[in-house]
Amino acid sequence: MKENTLNKLLIVCCLLALVSCKARKQVIVNRDAVVPPAAVVKHPDPVNTELNAVRTKQASFNTFTGRAKANLNIDGSTNDCTLNIRINNNKEIWVSVTALLGIEVARAQITPDSIQVINRLQGVYLKKPFSFIYMYANKHVNYAMLQALLVGNAIPSLLNDSTKYDAANNNISLSGNLQDMIYKLALGTDMKVTQTNLSNDSQGQSLQVSNNNFIVSGNQKVPSQIDIASVAQNKKVQVNLHYVKVDFNQPQDYPFNIPTDYSPAN
């Protein structure tokens, strides 16, 4: 793998009180007692009820471990590799990239604030703020979105009060507009996300994700096949992940140490 391609693919893989008052009883001579108004009965918002149903069907975990065969196409340059992915929920995504014979060629660590990559082939490293990913993806991409995509969950920010819920003939969809981004999600009858589409035509940006071949690990249901296609103006990235093994809530560590003799990547 070339140095620039390797750095890009790692960035992509690693590219959402009730107040009660008691009416005070007043007794006034020669006056009718004040009758408190009837309590207002709040009926559940059907959209929020459905969105809550979607939320409860998403994979919930403390830690996630996945081993995936991956095909990555970045601006026309294709590479095959194996990704070992570990996630500490809402805190860290750790990725080890191995090539032929199981030799590690790179390692990445992504947090809500930063991205770090070790390129063992070239003896260099990359340390950037998370915003560096915006060179290759929509500016709405954040850590929570990336984590959700890697386990086949709905992107949290798309399950909001303005989301339109539509169900017809067992075809369930969620759609809406988040600031300058149009989005649409397709769900199965089990409320698991099968398609995610985001676009911003004015900025020439789009993200399409397809989840297929769902498997069960413990009490969690996740897609074994995740296909991601991202366009950011003239930059195109396609990632095809096929999980061959997934586990939830297993003890794990996240070793990441930059060798002292490595140099910063250009």
C-alpha cells in the first residue's frame, strides 16, 4: 500500500422533570369554591414513539470487537486488507490493519477529539484533530456517527424531533433535513437500519451506507456486510466491510504507542 492511500483508508474506517402542583384549597365566605382546571392529558407523539422503538433496537454495548475483511477504493486505488476493530463505547475506536500473512501494516486510534495513525510500512505517524476527516467526508460526520456506522446502528443525530416516520407495506423509512443535509434511512420490520443516505448537493457531498446479512452475537443483531460510499467534491471513498467475527462486552485493551524513531507524516 502506498503511504497516502494507507493514511486515507484508516481515517475513513475509523472511516447521534415533570412538575406537579397541588391546588391550594381556599375557603372564602359567600364565594363558590374555585374548581381547579382538569388535568391536561398528553397523548404520546406517534413519531417519538416510533423513534424510541428504533432506538431500542440499536446495538447497545460497552465494548465491541470485530474482525473484518475489507476492500477499500480511494480515488480509484483499490486495496484488500483485514481490519481488527475495537470500540470503547463513546470513547475510542481502535483499528489494526493487517495485510498478507497477518502482518500489521498500520494502526489507528480515533477519539471524539482526535485521529492518530501509525504507518508501519513507512515508519511515520499522523496526529490530527478529528476535524481532519472533513477533507474526506461531510462536516456532519462526528465520532458518534462513525461509531454507529461501524456497528450498523442508526446515526443518533438523525433520530430527532423533526424526523419524518413513514411505514407502508412493511417498508419503514425515516427522512428529514438536518441543517444543510438531506437524509433518508430505510429500516426492516425489526427496526434495524438497512440503508442510510445523506446528501448536500450544494457542497457536492454524499454518504451512502448499506447494511446486509445480519447476524446475532449474544443478544445483539448486527450486519455482517457494511458497504460505505462517500463523496466529498472530487474525493471518492468506498469501503466494503465483511465481518467474520464480532463480540460484545468482552475485556479488551487499546495499545497505541508511537515508536520514538518514527517521523511525522507529510
